Amino acid sequence: MSASNGNGSRSTKLRSREWFDNPDNPGMTALYLERYLNYGLTREELQSGKPLIGIAQTGSDLSPCNRHHIELAKRVRAGIEAAGGVPFEFPCHPIQETGKRPTASLDRNLAYLSLVEVLYGYPLDGVVLTIGCDKTTPALLMAAATVNIPAIALSVGPMLNGWHKGERTGSGTVVWKSRERLAAGEIDYDQFMEIVASSAPSVGYCNTMGTATTMNSLAEALGMQLPGSAAIPAPYRERGQISYETGKRIVGMVHEDLKPSDIMTRQAFENAIVVNSAIGGSTNAPIHLNAIARHLGVKLDNDDWQAIGHKIPLLVNLQPAGEYLGEDYHHAGGVPAVVAELMKAGLLPNPDAMTVNGRTMGQNCANAENMDEKVIRPVSSPLKQDAGFINLKGNLFDSAIMKTSVISQEFRDRYLSNPRDPDAFEGTAQVFDGPEEYHARIDDPALGLTENTILFMRGAGPVGYPGAAEVVNMQPPAYLIKKGIHSLPCIGDGRQSGTSGSPSILNASPEAAVGGGLALLRTGDRVRVDLRKGTADILVTDDEITRRRAELQNNGGYHYPKHQTPWQEIQRSMVDQLSEGMVLKPAVKYRDVAHT
Ligand code: FES
Ligand code: MG
């Protein structure tokens, strides 16, 4: 059976009618229906074939980055109603990147699970995904992928630019910079707090090219947001206006039965990988995109990220890799302008990929204007070449990501300038088991750290530190900073904030906690990293590796802290590694659950 959408095109039967309009089972229909009338909805709205549209609300007092969605949802509702739909706003599990302990990423899969259950279990024909703060975006897209009802994403938008004494202060980035100045005694605690607070001047998410701006840009590059939606700052009037347009559009998507699996294809992920390099996207992006792909059954791994993304130039001049912030990104033209620059150079792999507005990525972006070439560079004068990730392998791990575009000149001169051994460095390992040990011991002079030390963080992966901590960008001890050594090479099985500019080697998989090579590493070992060959190895014999592995097993494996909550235990028992998207392993076999 099909219903007319009033525009002449036909659509499949709305799934909401199984709940609210099933004459074959009047008793059940009445029970499903009657309570939704109790706040004023009419039978006409629920039984006349209007699409019922969920608004998956991630904003709350506990999630300030997304809190403005509470306001924006009013415009989304108006858009849904204008197009003939009925809105149903409901809360998602809150995720606040900066406020949740032990780490917000523990909750990504929890929010995913709960949204799958809501979208499956209630009479919704389509859904607006209110995205923003780092983990909310992947959590909601993963759920849309699993359930596969028509879905459209809406960013809450970045905060306005932060300013302090005439300089732009960017979210997160200013923390990493200012804590060095605090450690060096240049500023005191109150000055430090004042500078950091200046970077958060309004509602919205991080105004830097951190994980939030990255993932919101990639949600658009995947085709899941209306063109231009990602970059509009949260307080701007255009943000309310695109919320209205988003509400209108989801109703059309339901009539057209345009589903996440029609949009988030392998071709769309390839586009997103290229856009990620061009914007200088976060090292968290491969984790989340690999996860979304797995929930769709699309093959995608970290070798793809290197093969498709590494050679793409950095075009977007936003902190931490560059100088500008979110408002500047929007004024320059946002994602469509970036895609247009890539298209002009023939670098967008799949202009034919479909998007939520029913047009292709190429049709949406080909004529988008770049309005500020200081902020969005043309491919002919990029900020950097080869801005994507490389995927390192060796006896330390099977996969670890490095963002080579953030390697500083100081770092390059110190570690990568040997003409006989270009792009490679060796050092002596200093191993920390978890962030607490790092904080307790880093300034202890007895460690005797030098510029030839490589800092290792282990026990920080999805199992070791449930959810994987953002802790790999370790600051050198104060005594080295005072000597002018502002960064040491850092390697670890945890993650790193997208707002950090450290050239760390991170997301190492498998992690120490599941017996990865990092568990065999000892302080004092020599380690060699070769960026050209893509290798990272402990310089010991294979026999020694075998001996250490036997010893680790005899000791009962790598020890990590006990569970603090039921969810930590449940997730640890079934979570995959960072290179595999940190998904819940039993969940990835479920596809298209709305239609089962
Ligand atoms: Fe929420 Fe950065 S902390 S977006
Ligand atoms: Mg983060």
C-alpha cells in the first residue's frame, strides 16, 4: 500500500500507521493511540497519514554545547508542521565532552543503543538528529545507520569566536597553549582561567577545528545535513532558519523514502575522508566514521584513510592547525566552499554521492563561492600538503594514526631532520600506565627525561580506560619546557582531543589492555618510528618479544582499573578496538532494523 504525499509522487506505507491506524487490530491501535491524545494532539493528526517525525534532542543543562538545540527545536517543529508532518521531540542520553567522567566517549555507544531502541520501538517515520558536541554526532548517525529510517542531521553550530586582548582564543587549543605558559610561570592560575573562559563566549560547540567542527562538517560531507548547515554559528539567525528548513525537508525525505543507507554509501565516506584532510579534521574522525560505516555494512578501515586522505592538502585555516575560528569558517563559505575548491582541482572522489536534499554533493557544491581565501585556501595555495593521516604499523600495534599536518617546525628540526634517515626518529621509551600515573610522575626529576625521550601512554584504550581517554598529547616535564623543549614525541593507545595540535601517534590498536604490543614495552626500550615506511617498532629481537609475551600471560595479562559502573563492565566485555570504530561487537550485525 502506498500513500500520496500531495506532491504527486508516491511513497511507501508509513510505519507509524502500524501503531496508530490499524483497523485489523482496533484494540491495540486504541491503546497505542489514546495516550498521545492527552496533551492535545488530535486523531486527525495521528491517523490521517501525516508523517510522524522524531526530533532526537541532545541538548540539556548537562550538555551545554548542544543546549541551544532546545531553542532550535522550535524552528524544526515549525518546519515539520509546515510540510505536513507531526513532530515528536524526545531526549537522548546526554553527552558532554568536557564534563563527563571518566570520559564522554564511554557514552557514545550508550547513546547509540538507546536511540536505536527509541527509533525502533516508537511510531516514527523519520527523525531529525540534533548533533553538535563531539560524541553526539557519531552516536546519532550510528543509530540512524542501524535503524535506517529517513534521517537528517542538524548541527547546533559552533560558538562565536573567542577573543582575549585582541587575539582569537579557540576552544581547547587555548587550554593546551596556556597550560604551557602556566607551567613555565608566565601566567598565574587566575589569568589562566580568564584566558580559557574567553574562548567560550556564547552557546554552541567548540569554535576550533576540534572533533565537534570536524564531525559536524563530515556529517555534511557525508550528505546527511543540508548544504551549508554545519558551519553556521549557533547564535546566528541563519541557524534558526536552517533548523526550519531541516524540519521541512525531513517530511519530504519520508515521502521519498530517502534513507541513511541511500546516502551514507562507500562513495560518501570517501568524500568525507577527503574533506576531513582539507579541513584539518580531528584524529577522532576515523574512529567515528569507521563506526558509522560498520553499522551500515560499508567496508572502511584506517588503510583507506591513508590511501584516500593522506595526499589531500590542508585548505581550512582554523586553529589548531591554523589561525581562524568558526565564525570565519562560516563567512568563508563553510563545507560547500571547501568541497567546491576540491572539485575545481578534481580532488572530490564522488561528486555523484546523494545527499539529504535529494541532490548530489556535486550539484550542491559546484558553484559554492569561497568568500575568504585567507580562511579557505584554494588547492593551488594550501596551508600544507599531505594533510591527511598516516596509518602506522609494527610490533607496537597493528594500527595507529598520526596527523602529520600538525608537526611543528621545532619538532621537525629536532626529530625529522637527519638527511641520512629522513622522516624517521629513534628514542628511549618512558612508559606511563594511564593518565593518573603520567600526572603523578611527569615532573619527577628521577625519570631523567631528555629531548630523546618518547612518551608512551598505555592503558588508555576502549577497554583499559573505558571509552578510551583523550590523554595521549602529553606535555613534557616543566624542566624541559623551561629549556625550550615544548613537545616530545607521544605514542599511545588512547585518543587525543581534536583541539590539540600535538603530532601524537594515537588510537593504537590493539591496546595494551587486550594484549597489544604496547603491553610488552618497557621504560628504557629503544623505539624507532619511520613515517615514510609507516612503521613503529620496539627495537628488541623477536625472541625477546616472545619471552615478554609469555611473561605477560603468566602475570594474568595487562592490569587495568576495575569497573566503576555497570555500563563500564558491559561495554568492556563487548567493545571493539579504536581502529575498528570502538563499536559494540554484537551490534554491528543489525541492519535496517525498522524494517524487520
Ligand atoms: Fe562540546 Fe567541544 S566540548 S564541542
Ligand atoms: Mg574531545
